[in-house]
Amino acid sequence: MAVLVIADHDGSAVRDTTHKTVTAALALSPDVDVLVLGSKAAADAAAKIAGVRKVLFADGADLDHGLAEAVEATVVPLAAGYDAVLSPATTDGKNFMPRVAAKLDVAPISEIIEVVSADTFVRPIYAGNALETVQSSDAKKVITVRPTAFAAAAEGGSAPVESVASADTDKATFV
């Protein structure tokens, strides 16, 4: 089972939320790749996260501002090589992950706080007053991870960085 983590970054470094999402991904599989959209410096930083097999780097004008349409158009073709796609449950992740799930024709699994098995996850409901265990029968999982529930993955990795094509889209522009 291979897992793709979509990195959250500030343009120069990956945020702590990415490290925590990598920890969740490693609970699913030891084969974890990270996709960095729009920042080579952040891609180089992601390569240093322990447990990451490789870093994919996509650059393009449409990706500079994290537009959901551009992110989805880049992620969906890459998802073919993965059993799960994870992103931190940040405003960006909550924006584009439902689009990715819809394009892949799978149900998104939102804000997990625990990985029980490859198809079973725990997530909070009712404003965190109750926990729900969800099991997905979809062949491909699209998951947002609540970063506060996972420890940050350590530094010390040395994953290779590979460039991948970004998709051009005329559906939206940043103003």
C-alpha cells in the first residue's frame, strides 16, 4: 500500500502539520511519498522528513495560491499510483480534498485522529464530544488528518526529490 501526502508549506519550509500527516501516513504504510506544490525550497525540506520514500515537486502559476481546481487537477492523475491520499485538515486541505475525492469517485474521510487499520479510522463528531469509527470499502482512500492528534515525524530523512507535471486549468484565477 503506497500513500501520498500533500504537503502544507509556507513557501520555504513544510509546516508541522505535514510532519504530523506523515506520521498518520506511516501508520497506514511504510511507503510514503510527499507531494509539494509550488515551492522547491519546501520540497527540499520535505525530503528531510524521516520515513518519506520520495518527494514529488510540482510547480506552476496555478499552484502558487493553492487554488482547489489547480491542486485537484495535479493530484488526481498522481493518485493512480497510490492507495491513499492524505492531507492535513487545514483550510487548504479542507478546500481541495473533497474535489480530489469527487474526481476519484470515492467518499472522503475527514479529520481522522487515529488509524485503526488500512481501511478503518477514528474521527471526532458532535464538536469532538463523541468519536466515530469509520470503515471505508473504497479501493482508494482520500483522507484529511487532524494534525493535533499525531506526533510530528522526525527530521533525518534523505528522500530524493522528483519533478512532476502540474496541470494547467482555466477554471479559476487568483485575484
